[in-house]
Amino acid sequence: MSLLELDQVEKVFGTGSQAVPAVRGVTLAVDRGETLGLVGESGCGKSTLARVVVGLTEATGGRIVFDGEDVTNEVGDRTFRRKVQMVSQHPGQSLNPRLRIETTLAEPLRLLGVTDDPSEIDRRIDEMLTVVGLNPDYRRRRPGSLSGGQQQRVAIARALMSEPELVVLDEPTSSLDQSIRGRIVALLREIQERRGVAYLFISHDLSTVRRIAHRVAVMYLGRIVEVSATEAIFDDPRHPYTRALLSAVPSIDVRARRRRIVLPGETPSPVSLPVGCSFQERCPLVHDRCRREDPRLMESADGHLVACFAAVPAVSG
């Protein structure tokens, strides 16, 4: 049984002619202790899905199952928030500049009902600062006196204070320079090995995703179009959109470089999607069936999931 299961989750903003479908029937699972990378172009719905998972945005349809229980209508309550936490893209914006680090880290313990014992709170603060590679003396400082990398470490520490089982990381390294990015990824992997926490790692940085994710899900216009083990996605991408995404990843290894695939046209508006496959106008493999039917995720013999009629024949739906 997976830790988190999303079953046909949808999120629509607005109503009637103004309705904008941001997430369209997403079905995904995150296993205990694994990292699932979620990738796609800006505006594809990744961050909206993240907010739905942690309860910051209410799903319009579908089910959210956590640890075997349907929590669709409970993702905002305190018990769920103890188990599922989030780290956002800009730590400088997510940390209150007026609060000392110790106050920022103590808040989850009190607000989520973990403990009110001052000595236990102090112990946990020192422990968590050490876990994320900061000296406990940092507890007296404020975010403005920290570097971007140090701020993100504090944000990660705050997310871990309630000992969650799942952390949703929404572009956690995109605002950091390359050297700091590598340290944060190494830190996240080390924490996962120690604590067994699962990650939903959302990013447009495919190189970083390859370093940290066990599996990768590719999102296009609010839908998942491909899911597989990380190396399978990078070595043998099967959806034409995934191939185009990966062709843009830079590599210093000449042998590993792909011919750049430039997709024609523009991404359709989510309020006026074509009949059939939403990728049809940009796809080099499009045929008549694509213009009549909307492909669903289908599983190939090797467990690779892809929503494309031109991909490897499916063995199950």
C-alpha cells in the first residue's frame, strides 16, 4: 500500500465559461520512503497539485488517500498537517523576517499539538538545526542574517519538526545557485535515509530531479502523461512531450547529449482544449485517433506508464 494515493484528482478555478481546469484527473502514488519527481513546463499545474496535496487548495474532484484512509475532506485538519508538510520555492518569503529561528521552528510543535513542553521544544530545535547542517547557535538569528541556502535549510527544518511522513517540495532549489543546490539535494537525500520520509519533489530542473528522484511523473496541461523509474524516463522516454523536455537538458558528456527537439506551435489554452489529445497540435506522432480520443495512462510490459497512442502497446489500463 502506497503512503499517498491520488485518484482522479481535479482542480478547477472559476465556474461556467470562466472555469480554468488546472489539474485534470491526476492519478499518482508516492510510496513510503521514496522520492517521486514531478516535472513539466511552468503553468502545467505542478504547484497547484502540490497545494491540493497539503490542503492549501481544495480539490474540485477525485480522492486523496493517505496511509490507506480517504482524507479528501480532511487534508486541512491538524492531524493531517502533522503528517504532511511543505517546503516552498522562496525561503525568504516563507520565513517571517521578524521571528527568530527558534520561534519559527517552535511554531509547528505548538500549532500542530505536538508538544508545549519548553524543554522538549528546545531539544527538538537544537536537534533539527543539527540535522539540516546548522549550528544550534543559529536559533537566535533572524532570516535576514542568513544566506539563501541557510534560509532553505531552516525551511526544511521547520517542515521536519512535526516528524512528517511526507514532505512536498515545490521547486525547493530553483532560487539557489548551482553549488548550494547540490548541497540541499545531498541534505534531502541524507535526511530521507535517516528518517524514512517520503518526498514529492516538484521541479522544472530535470538535472536535479534525476539526482534525487526514484521515480518521475511528467505533467502536461494538468495531466500526467508519463510515469516510470527515473533512469527509465531519462534513458527511454516514450511520450513525445517527455522527449522534448529531456532534449533541452544540458550535458557536459557529448555522448549523452540529445538532439534538441523544438515543439511547433504553442501550448493550448486550458479553457479551450481540443477534442482528443491535448498535445496533438505540437506532436510529431499525431494521427487521426489522437484527434478523436483522449489517451489515458497505460502500462507497458515493463511497468512504464504513458498516455500516448503511439507509445509501446499497453498491457493494462
